[in-house]
Amino acid sequence: MSYEKEIMEKSEKGESLGERLDIPLLKYMWDASPISFYNKENYHDFFKKISVLSSFSDNEIRLFTKFLHRREFMPNETIFKQGDSGYGFYFIFNGAVDVYANHNPQIESNGEFVIRLDKRQFFGEMGLLEEFNRRSATIIAAENTVLLGIFKPDLERMLEMYPVMGAKFLRETALIMANRMGQLTREIIALKKRVKELEQRL
Amino acid sequence: MNKNQKIKLYLFLFISAATIVFAILFPRLTLPFGFSYIIYLMSRPFTLRLTTGSTKQRLGYFFLMIIGIFFLGLPIFATLHNVDTDFSSLSSHLPELQKTLQNKYFAFKVKVFEDYGWQLNVDPVDYLIRKIEGFGAFLLTSFPNYLSSLFEWFLLVPLFLYFFFMESHRFSRRFLEAIPNPIFEKCYVLFSQFNTKFGEYIIAKFIEATILGTLVTGGLLVIGFPYPFILGFIAGITNILPYIGPIIGVVPAIFVALLSKDPNVTMLSMVIIYSLANLIDMVLVFPLLVSKIVNLHPIVVVVSIVVGSQVGGIIGVIVIIPFIAFFKLLFKEIYKDLSVNL
């Protein structure tokens, strides 16, 4: 007899329900509730909320997660250094990372702090697309961080096994790069303008 | 890198080195394991396609695979079937060949004495026959050992193959998870490149050997040369060795041509057939199939073959080339990193 039936029968008969609580059942109810499902985020839900995979169907996301590698980093652990060979694209599943630029290998410093990336943000897409990529920044875990990485061999395998999905992913990655290029171009134009203004003032 | 990360890295390197030492110390396990891995890698492109895509695509690949196996297997089956006949014929003719060889050598000895006045005291024919007899006796005495190792292979290869097909994905996931963070990206990419190169190389060499063996057998059949199947089979097998393989492959045919009394059997026609087959291999088959996979200097290739045969016999000779190609890739990567960091 199930716990619910037992309680219902007892309450119908007017019997006392007893003081002891059935913890396993409560635990099950809690785990099965929509609230706890929302908190215990799985890869599928994680990627549903990421813009890069917005065009992916549920099944494609399920297949995509099979190509990922979960890597765990401790606070202050270096994920990669500026100038390292790059082969992978990372999504931040949990935690946060700090981006540093202008790293000098002669000095034991990480370089200048640029930005902090949080959960659901991503980095390293150039490593996936360029043939001989050198990382353009140093990335360091700011706290306990879980990254989901996809690497060149995975992309090749994906294109071979699921060409449509692979092409979609490549298109989305190319879009990210195009957006970043556009942003860079705008920044260069603004900087040039500023330099011109300064030159005119002088 | 903190203390824990350092311990993890050193532990991983130690376990990797210990695995390599274990593999070298126990070739009875390593060789069947390597052989099973070769078969697994060879069949992986097809098995991958058979498990993905729509039902129509899977069926298409299945039929393509059957057709491929048929066209590749047919010449091998025909050759192996006839090799037995050729071998029996060769064994029955051995005493006759020995007599012919001795007569020819005697005539040569007399000619040297008459023309130059030199008395040849060595008897290479007798030496050769004694060696062949000795080899036969060795084969008989070591037969039980061969049988037991064959039995071991029959047990181990299917077991390892089952492991590779059923568990390799999970096992490689676990292995990759164990790689420490600082070296993960590089290790994973190199590991994948090695697997791809190794599989492609083995398939390419297998196809190349089949094509060359078929060409030689066909050519020898056309000119009516004796033992075409066994000679074609030898030419195909020895072709696995780059550069020196084709030369070793032609040696038995030269012996047969020298000893044959048949006027139709000429050295020239045989040499033309072997040269044509090797030319087709060099101009068409090798550049299309193999050269893109392995790009090594000829001296490196020859030295590698010697080392491979010393360490792992026939299997060693076959697998050493992709291993060296992988080490070249590894050193290039390390050198690239060092040049950036310095």
C-alpha cells in the first residue's frame, strides 16, 4: 500500500496519522517537484538558455551534450594562458572565470584584468575554428568552476556523424565571431576618432 | 599550479609511464591487444555510420560495406585459396629445384675455373639447403609454442574486440576525465589525431597491399609464370614495408625465374610485371591513399622498420610507422609551445 493511500484511509476512518514522518517519500516528493527540478539544472536546460544553441531542437541539444567534456577547476586555477595552443570552446556551467590580457611570460603575473565571465557565458571559440590558434588572453577560474568544453576532434566527429547539427553549430560560432569582429571594428573606429581629436587639440 | 594539481599531474605521468613499461614487458598481452585495436580502428568508420543517421542512410552504408568487403575480400580469398595449391606444388618440386640449383652452381663453378683459374671451395647451395632443413626442423620443434600462442590469440582477440566495441567509448571518457587540466587540451587533441592517423594508415596499407597483390597475381597469370598466387600474396604482404618491401617481394620471383626450365618463363617479363605493379602503386595508389597520412623522411622510415621488427616482429613493423608519425606530431607541438614560451 502506498503512503498516500495509507494516510487517506486513516484520515477517512478518523485514525491518528502518527508523529513519524516518512522521510524517503518526502524526499521523493521534493525531488520530483518542479521547483527542485528547476534548481537542479541539467545540461539540456543549461543549453536551452544559451543563445549559441538557440536554433537547436531538443534532440539536437541532447546529441550535442554527448560531444562535451566536463572539466572542473579550483579557484585561481589557470584554464589556459595567453599564447597557448588553443583547440577548444568552453561554456561556463557553474562558477565564474576572470579574463586577463597582455600576459608577459617573463614576469610571474597574469596580466591586466579585463572582464569576469559568469555562468552561461562562453569563451575560446577562436580555438575551435582557427587552424593554428594561439590563445589571445589568460583565463583563470575565479571560484570553483565547472566548464563544458568542445574541442576540434569533437567538432570533426560531429560534422561527420551529424552534419546538419555540426553545420548549425559552426554557423552559430561564426556568428559569435562576426559579432565580436563588428564590436572590435566599432571600437577601433571610436579609438581612431579619439586619436584624431587629440591630434587636433595638440 | 598548486600542490594537489602537481600531485595529480605527476601521478598521471607515472601511471602513463608504468603502462608503457608494462606493455613492453608483456608482449604476449600487448600484441593481441594491439592487433584487436587495429581491427577496431579499421572497422570504426563503418560501425560509426551504421549506428548514426536515418534508417535509409544506415541501410545504404550497410550495403556499401557489404559490397566493399566483397570486392576487397574476393582477391584475398582467391589468393589464400590458391596459395595452398601453389605451396603444395612448390614443396613437391623442392628436390627437383635443389638438383637444378646444384647443377647450375656446378656449371658456374666450372666456368669460373676455366675462365679465371679460381677454385670455388664454398658450397652455397648445400648451405642453403641445410638452412631450409634446419628451419623446417625448427618449425616442427617450436610448433607447440606457436599453437599455444595461436590459441591465446583466438581467446584474447575476440575478448579485446568485444571490449573495444562495447566499452571503448566509456573507457576513453574515463581516461580523458583522469587527464589533469593543464595538459588536457593538448593530450586530447593528440590522442584523437593519433587514433585517426593510425586507423587511416592501417586501412590504407591494407587496401594498397590488396591492390598490389592482385596486380602482381593477375600479371603473372597473364604471362603464365609459375606460382602466381603465392608470389602475389608475398608481394602484397611485403609491400606493407615502405621502400624495402617491393625489393623483398620480388626476390622469390627471381629465384623461381632462375630455376625454371620452362622457356616461357622469362626474367624480363616477370620484372616488367613487378615494375608495372609497383609503378601503379607509386604513381596512383600510394599518393592517393598513404602519403597524406604519413609524411616521414625515407631514412626515418627505414630505421623505424628495423626498430619495429626488433621490438614487435611483424605487428611491430606494421604499427611502427604511424607511431613515429605521431611522435613527430608530438615533438612539433612541444617545440611550438617552447618557442612561444621562451
